[in-house]
Amino acid sequence: MDSRLCADCHARQHDEWQGSHHDLAMQVAGPETVLGDFEGARFTHFGVTTRFFRREGRFYVNTEGPDGEPADYEVAFTFGVDPLQQYLIEFPGGRLQCLTVAWDTRAGRWFHLYPEERIEPDDPLHWTGRYQNWNLMCAECHTTHLEKNYDLESDSYRTAYHEIDVGCQACHGPGERHVRWARRREAGEASPDGEYGLAVDFAGKDSVHEVETCAPCHSRRARIAHSWRHTGALADHFRVATLSEGLYHADGQILDEVYVYGSFLQSRMYRQGVRCTDCHDPHTLELRHQGDALCTRCHQLEIEKDFPALKARDYTSPEHHFHPVGSEGARCVSCHMPPRSYMVVDPRRDHSFRVPRPDLSVKIGTPNACNGCHSRRSPQWARGLVEQWYPGGRSFQLHYAEVLAAGRAGEPGAAKALAALAGEPEQPSIVRATALELLRRYGTPGLGAAQSAIRDPDPVVRSSAVTVLGGLEPSRRVAAVDPLLGDPALRVRLEAARVLASVPADFMKPKQRERLRAALDEFERAQLAMADTPWAHLELGVAYLDQDRFGEAERAFRRAIARDAGFVPARVNLAMLLNGLGRNEEAEQALREAIAHSGEQGELHYNLGLLLAETGRLEEAAQSLGRAAGLMPRQPRLLYNLGLALQRLGRRAEAEQALLEAGRLAPEDGEILYALVVLYVQQQDWRRALEFLGKLRARQGHDPRLARIEEQIRESMSRR
């Protein structure tokens, strides 16, 4: 249905929408839509000059192509409007590619989206590469009713869309039934089902429903269904990222380009029922009020009945913000929504609405709004002022950031705190889910928390709990996870299928195997929804490998590499598969090709070192493992394997250093303790051997083998 039909009845809303960022999300290139300087302007970046010009009324760029040579390219579409505009160029295979030289619409200049680096033509981040491909990366959030139509075998597209912008039906869902209802109403006929015919009914739903309608385009997520049906929960269509390292700071502040949803989930406002349209007009997309007036609409001396949990207070007073009235520091957003710039010129505000915590900056290095403005001052200075202004305030309270930071660092004592955090119902669900994911590395301590969390009402928490339960031995894993194969949320069912895929059939009853087979079919369809990405084929390859479908796993890993030659996880998994099949020469070749493609990646050197050690090439193995340890210095298992290689080479002093550091990082690891016992026995350092043997026996309890080793050590000591 054409959205212009909506204007017949909803003229005001249609007029407000026109000229909005949704309306101008994507446009055919023309004199009225192209904002950049195409009058012979030139822009040079790392020796590559891009020239912008017009020919016969059309818009062109001359720039470096996929072969590294300059060529002329016609601009087909504009992409975005403020604060920057990009340009889309048609390529064979139905592709539209986003030029990475963009126009700054506020400053009136050309700039590069990667200003500090040279992007080579064979890099997937090059403007002609996969990660600048509109069909894959951008299309569904800049059009209405997109059909990507990706062909796996030819790696090509026949992409179509209903409307070129984000129109009425992008948010309200298909409108044909609603139009029929309206026409029957005009004719005096009652609707047979008594409904308006809208797929999305904002008026009749709660705040979560509205926020999840915005979330598909305003979140960091991965698609797990072929299309967004405008019905059902978000977790039936997408896997939204948790507070993963590299995406968010440990306290949940935005770091990478994660958009808004993940931040908003952390806020008290979300938990109290605030929705997007309380602050943003849904049609103009403008703020409902400017400046602090937007916040003081609710945060004031007189509390609105809709939000009784608010505290009555004059938040505009210097007694609250401690800055001169009217100054930048006195603005609500300066402290509670600090911005971070993306795409060079696009500052976006953090929507977690957090209280500044410079004390956390001192403890774990997270940023804070105070030092964001007072950059020449130290976090200690900011912490002192906040503690002076708010004695007994939040600076003196434990924050989940400290727990997540300890979990990220792999600190031995973090498991208990992570398990406790996962079980705190008053904490945001995205935080509890993140705590569960970090518990995976701790093994047994996380299992109790995970078994409780599989009953959580939030599907993100349940999904993360299932991930942890993947560490159970097969029979217990089946007992715990099998019920989740029938979970109402697709996200949870897919994770349950993934962790059960490696369970041997003998551990499951016929009905359980049948449910798993159906869930694995869903899992495969979910990955194929994003078959143009390397990570989808990685997921498929791992699932096939778990099921001993080795040929399919190899094809999946090679497809992932074909889509991104530098995709390290696919290279590593392919090498492990080839090694497991006894094809070690091919495995080594795969890892060396990965190193050549991806540069200094510690994981690649680590896996190469293990492979070389297995084939008896210890000197080369020690070199690779040593290189890996330099790139990944806090990995106890890596240091353990390095220590073993050095020990076998007779380089005992270096082996001792590596094993001691491994033991410091993982003091409960029995294999590391045993390796140290053996090393000290070889050195005839009986006192140190007994020291670590004692630690090992305290950990493992009665073990006849360890008792015999102690007896032999004491005999050797007496003979000496």
C-alpha cells in the first residue's frame, strides 16, 4: 500500500513526517536532494584523491575502485541528511555501495569516515567492500518493507523495497487492512472483527511494545528471522547485543556504535514505563520540548501521577547541579546524557540517564561526565567534589560496573559476585544477561545462577543462562536445557539448540531428539537470514561440527572466509577442523594465511603454536606461543602451553616464569599446578615441588596418584 493513502485521513501526521529524518533517510540523487559540493571539489585521504563533479545533470565521483584504480562512478541515491550525507553507487550483483567520503552538512565540507587510517581496496571496510554494502548493512532501516533477496550461491542481490524512506508502514505495519476498515466505516459498515486493522496498535499496548517497535533500527543487534513481521516480541526477530566488551564500557556507557536501545534498557526511566514518544515526537522526530524543559516536564517539584516514583525536587537549582545557572554544566543532558561522536561528526547522547560516577573512573577507568567537560582535571578531583556535594550518595555504593570489570578481566574471585548480580531482579535485564555471559569462563560457579535464570521473564536473560548451561556434562545439560527448546522466544530456542547440538544422541530420548531436530532446523534458517555475513556461516559451521557433519562444517567455514578473508574466528575453526581430520598441512596453511591476512592476532599465533607443538616442531611452537603471549598477556591457558613447550625444550627458567604467571592468573587450575610440580621435580627443587603439590592436593582432595608423587619427593629429599 502507498503511504500517501494515509494522508487522506492523517493529514497532520503526514505533514509533520514530511521533511523528517525518516522521510529523508534515502532519496534518489538529484539537484534537490544532493547536498554535497559536486562542482569539481576534490578531497584527498592517504594519497587517494576523490573528485566530485556533474555530467549532463547527473552526479559523479572519480575515486579508487575495488581494483585500486581510479574510475568514474555515478551517484544513484543520497543516504541521510544531517549531520552528514553519504552517497550510494550501484555495482554489479544488485549491490549498492556507500562511499566513505561523506559530506558534513553542518560545516559544509568533505571528510572521510576513517580519518586516521588507510583502507585498502581488499579490505571489507573499503567503500566497495562488504561492510560498506547498503543491502547488508543499511537498507532495512532506511526503507519501508525491505526484501533483501540475497542469493547464497552467486553472492548477489535482487533487493526490493516498498518505499524508499522510513514511511508510515515501517512503524505501524502493513496498512491495507486498516484502510479497508476506514472505508467500511465511512460507508457505515461495522468491522467484522471489531479491530482497526493495524498490525501495531500503540494506543492499546504498554511502553515495552512501543520501545521494541523502535528497537530494530535503534539497537546493536543481529537478525534471526527473515523479516520483521511487526508482531511478536523483539526476541522473535533479533538478537540484541548485551554489554559486551568493545561495545560498552563496563558500567554500560556507550563505547562502540550501539545506538540507543541497549542504553535505554539500563535506565530507571525504562523500568518505570517511560517510552520513546514521551520525549520524541514520533512523526517530526523532534524533541517535544527544548533544553531542560524536556526533563523538568516530569522532574520537578510537582510529580505527575503517571510517574509516582519520582522525587519532588528543584532540579534546576545550583544546589542540585552545582554549576552557574544557564551554563553548559547546568544542563541536564551535560551530566546525565554525555555525548560520544560516531561517523566523525555525529554526536549521540547516552540514553541510560546515569548519575556521573567519577569514583568508578578512579577504580576501573570508565569515563565520566565531569571529566568529559573538565578534561584537564583528574578523576580523583571529580570524585572529591561529588563526594563533597552528595555525602553518603551513590559514590559510596557498589555499582555493577565493578563486578563486570572484574569478570571481563577474568579475576579469580569474580564468579561469586557475577552470580549474585545475575540473580538481582532489580537490576536491568541487559546487565544480568551480561553477568551470565561472563560467568561462562568460570565453569561450575556459574551453573547455579544459570539454572535459576532460565526461569527469568526476560528472554535475553534466559538466552544467556542457556549459554552458561552449555558447560554442563551431557546428561545434565539435556535435563536443564531441553525444556527451553519450546521457549516462546525464538532467541532462546536457538541458543538451546546450539548448546545441545553436540550432545550425543544416546543421551536423549526420542521425543527430545525430535524437538532438537526441529530447533536445529530453526537455527539453520536463522543463520541463513543473514547468509551474506561471514558470522552466519561461522555459526553454521560450529553447529555442523558439533553434529559431526564435517564436510558441511568445512564448506561453512570456507564460505565465511570467502565473505571476509580476514575473519579470524572462521580461519581458526577451519584450522581446528582440518587438524581434527588429520589434515595438518592444510590446517597450518589456513593459519598462516590468516596471519598474512589479519596481521598480529594473538589467537592465530596461539593456535599455530598448538598445532606446531602437536606435530613435534617445538622450537617453532615456542616462538608462536611466545608471540601470542605478547599479544594476549592475560591468558593462563596460553601461558600454560607456552610453559610446557619451553619445558620440553629444556628452557626451564623461561618455562617456570610462564607457568608461575599462568598460576597467578588461574590459581585454581589443577593442570597448571601439576605442571609446576613436574617442573620443580625435574629441577630437584623439592621444597617448591611440595609447595605446589600441597596446593594441588588441597584443591583435588584425596588422590592416590598425588600421594605417590609426594612419597617419591620425600624419598628423594631423604636420599639427598
